Amino acid sequence: MKNDALVMMEVKCHLTEDEKITRGSELALHVSKIEALGEEKAEKAKAYKTLIDGHNLEAIQLSGALQNGYEYRQIECRMVKNYAARTVDFVRTDTGELVQTRPFDLDDAQESMFDDECGNEADRHKGKITLLGR
């Protein structure tokens, strides 16, 4: 008969009180790490969603511009009050193109006596009513 051989096996072992305390501490550490990693994952997912949404918006705007053949831009325009026609015209300063005309509103109809559009003091009050003492 042969000598007995030693082998490793999984065997049920009851935990001692010290082992229970140790395992409890390890469990608490892992639960804490799981919670922290879950929060970090949620924050990163939110940040990536924001980045993706930004790219989606840009893609939609570019697609619309290509499909329509135009886009809206912030362009400097001159506001010109036409008192004879009682309209306010908006003219692009880069091309001189008239982009919008609208009728006067109450504020437009009242020309300011402090407008600096006129060059000199003599021309400044031409065609305006000046109150006495001013």
C-alpha cells in the first residue's frame, strides 16, 4: 500500500469571534468603496452625457445649416431711424444690406435732444422743439 498523499480541498470552517470581527471590517470597507465608486461613476456619466449632448447640438445646428443653406449669426448692424417714414431700419455694417424694418414704437417716435448723431451744436437742435430755459 502507498503512503497517504496530501491534497488541498475546500472544507466548511466555522468562524471564530476574531475572524467574524475581521470579516465585518473588510465587508464595511468594500461596501464603502462600492458606494464611492458608484458615485464617481454617476458623476463621470453625467459629465460624459453633457459632452455628448453638446456635440449632438452642434451636429444638429451644422446639419440644419447645410440643409437650409443659411445660418443665423451675430452681425453688427446700424439702427437708422427714418422719421419721415416713421420706421426703424437695421442695416448690416459689413455689407450695407437692409436686414429688418419695423414701425416706430412710442420710444422711437421721441427723438432725444441729447443724441450725439449731429456733428455740431447748431445742427444738433435743427427740427427739434427746445423747451424754454434749456
